[in-house]
Amino acid sequence: MTLRHSVAVDLGASSGRVMLARFDTTRRDLQLTEIHRFTNQLIRDGQFDCWDVDALECNIRLGLQKACEQGVRIDSIGIDTWGVDVVLLDKHGERVGPAVSYRDSRTDGVMQRACETPGREDIYRRTGIQFLPFNTLYQLRALTQQQPELLEKVAHALLMPDYLCYRLTGVMNWEYTNATTTQLININTDNWDDTLLEWAGVPASWFGKPTHPGNVVGYWVCAQGNRIPVVCVATHDTASAVIAAPLEDNDAAYLSSGTWSLMGFESKVPYANPSALAANITNEGGAEGRYRVLKNIMGLWLLQRITREHNITDLPALIENARALPACRSVINPNDARFINPHNMSQEIQAACQESNQPVPQTGAQLARTIFDSLALLYAEVLQELAHLRGKAFTRLHILGGGSQNHFLNQLCADACGLPVSAGPVEASTLGNIGCQLMALDDITDVDDFRRVIANTCSLTTFMPNQHSEIARVAAQFQQTHQTKELCA
């Protein structure tokens, strides 16, 4: 029997955690232990909403040191985070300017101008990436226009997980799965697109050639003096989550549910045709040359904001109170840009309902019910778009991540989508992070092999669709309206 001990650092928009994994290579049993958990939130730095990267690094180092004090030998470390955000460095490797968040308003209007020149079709033909106003392409364009004084100081631009790996190892790396989220990677070459970099106003020298997950970047030295390999995992958290998705076959879709919801399917080829562009579908990079054909949905960010604004700490009670309310009394479009980072989320939701002549939710439970119903209906719409794109219906939906613990939303999703839903694993991105490390250590053969480990280790909860529920009726009505619009187009 051989035991491996690997550490996954998994950062989300609202929290971070350092998890210690114990893998028995003989029994192929994988166990996780939480070593350190901490909050992550935006801070105001001058005129920008930013990430406190110094606090993140401090907590990561603290968690890693705690892991080293567990009395076991640590074989490897991996880091995954959200996408699109970059940290700028000078020629000495020191940070230049603040680590501005994708939720900052500096990109307002930039994407719309890009869709005119160089043009929506040209950008999509080059990248196959969904148009989101905070993509790195538009962040860098905003940087060059609003902070030109920084440009001559910058020598490197690292995506968030690559920056944190650099801080641990002193080695710069540009990991592929996260790099594809930037809308700057050419889908045909898997390298940075010179034309788009030129439009953004930044030199290609800021970036190194993207590397695929599975290699050792460098080493972190703990207080005891041990040199621990830092593995380049699938550093985009959704890419890691998909690695841990126990997909049964090619007809299963996934929904990575957290602050963001990302719904899609795995493919060996990208879908970057006019239909995909019309539906604003993205083709992000995955492990082993696979593509994550998916769509970003605003997700539980809306719920996180209203619970903070209403000082709600008992989330299970809020969900039960929302469950008791009538379905679909008020619905919104969660993907409306107005919900990216409003001053007050509750007021923004109320304003959207008032503008559309719907009942205005007042209480926390009413706002939560509006969010849950709206998300479930949007999930159903996106699932139909994805099925239409690939020309074949899905037979099951796997919900991964923290949002998979919300049984009420899972049932709404099953009803709206008309599919069985399998919920779990909860720590999907952490598990996928560990999976990449085990592959780099040659303890796991490939992604499919790791998914067999997950299927045998993690228990899933199944939600069967109720076609007679109110949200199923509304979803069917929405679907019919959409099909009617297509026929009339």
C-alpha cells in the first residue's frame, strides 16, 4: 500500500480553502480533510474594486504550513481559482498596480465597442469564447486607455493562480485552461492571438506560451525545509471541477454551481459556428485537450449578496421559507449586466421586477425565491441551447460544487430541465485539482480513470423531475415561446 498526500488550494470569489488529500494507491480511496478556510472579498483600492492578493497569499502560506504540520509527507501542491483576472508585474517580478477584479466597472462599454471593431464575428472566430464584459481582453483594453502610465512599468501579466504559484516558487507559468478564459487565446493555435493583443494595446512579451496542466512548475519550501513540488493543475476552478465530474456518458451535461453557475458538456472538438456565436456559447480549455463547451450564468452571487444585505445567517431556514412561497411569482434574467456588481443587489432585483410590471419581492425569502426560480428557468434555457448546438438531447445533468447542497434549487432545476439531476461532489474543484496532481505523480492514468475513483468514493443525490410542477409548466411555456421566435425569425 502506498499513500499519497497532496494539498489543493481552491480559491473562489467569496472564500478560499486549503485541503489535504490522502490517496491510497492500492485501494484507490481518496479522502479530503479541510486544513484552513478563509474569506475572500473585494476591497476598494483607489478608484477600483480589487482582490487583496497579499491576504490571499498570506492565508495560502498559512494553510500550507498547517498541512505540513499534520505529521505526513506532502507530495505535491496545486492551486486553482476563478478566471480572467490578471496581476501585472515589472521586470523584477514585483507587482505593478492593484489586482483589479473582473467585477470592477472600468470595463463598462468596452465589449460593446469591441463588437464593432474588430467585430463580434472576428473575435469569436479567433477565440470561440463567450462575450462577457469583464473578459481579460476588455480589462486590458480598459487598462491601456485609463492607466497608460502603468504600461511602461509592466513586463509580465500573470493570471491569478499563476501569480500565486509564482509567489510560492519564483517561476512564471501561463496555464492553458485559465488562459482560455481571457478571450485572448486563438482557438486554432492554442496560443495568444497577436491581433487581439494589439487591439487591447499590450505587447505579446507580457505573456509566455500556455502550458497544459500536469507538469511541475517549481517547488515551495516549508518551514521544515522540505521542497514540495507545485503542480500546474487545471487552474481554472471550473476546469478542475469538470475533471471531478462523474459523467456517465457523452449525453450527460454538467452544472458547476457556486458564485457562478457554469453549464456545459465536454467535447473533443470546439463548437464555434454561427449557432454557437448566436447563443454566446464558450469553448474553454480542459484537461487532455478536451473542450468545456459551456455558458456562464451569474449563479449564487445574487443570493450571496441579498443574504449579506439582509443580515441572513441561517441559509437553510431561508431556503425553506423560499420553498413555501408560490413559484414564479416574479422572475428576472440573472445574466443581466445590471447584476454583476450593483451597489445594492436587493434593490436592483426589485427595480427589475418593477420595470417588468411584476410583483416586487420585499422579504429575504421572496428575493431568494425570485433568484431560485429565475436560475432554474435560465438553466433550462441554456440546456436547450446546448442540446440544439450539439444536435442531441441530454439524458442527465450533474450539479457539482457548493451549490449542489441546495436541494430545493436542485429539484427546481430537475423540474425546469425535465431531466434527472445528480448532485455532487460538493468539493468538485478541489477534487479535480487533486486529480491533476495525482496524474502528474503517475498515480492516476487519466481523467476517465480519476472519474472512476470519484464515482467509487463520492455519494451522489438524485432528483427526479416533476413534470406537473409550476416551474416545469413555466419552463415549457418559455421553451415554446423561444421556439416560436426561432420559427418566425
